[in-house]
Amino acid sequence: MKIIQNMNERVRKLNIFDIKLVQGCAMFVVLIIVKLIPQIMTINIWWFVVLLVLCAIRPLYVFYFKK
């Protein structure tokens, strides 16, 4: 658990600009993967929608409902 606490302390040092830069890096990594493996984009769009919803459940819960 010490590793998680250490990472939490490091993340707290980031401001909104840093977080947005990390999100941009993640998008570029995904674009590189899609360019290297174009067969990924032949997957039905509904798989992407399902993955989007699954990934969004916890952040939305924490943001709107957790007290």
C-alpha cells in the first residue's frame, strides 16, 4: 500500500494543466497504436460504446454521488 500512497502524493502535485497534458499523451499513444494496427478500427462501434460506459461508471459515481 505504500506504493499507492506514494503515487497519490505525487498526483496531488499536478495541476489541471498537467493532467490535461497527460490526457493528450494518452490520446496520442492510442493514435499511434491505431496507425500501427489498423484492424482495431474494424471493430463494431458498439464495443467502443460499451467500453466507454464501463470506464465512465466509477468517475461519474465519485464525481456526482459520493459524499
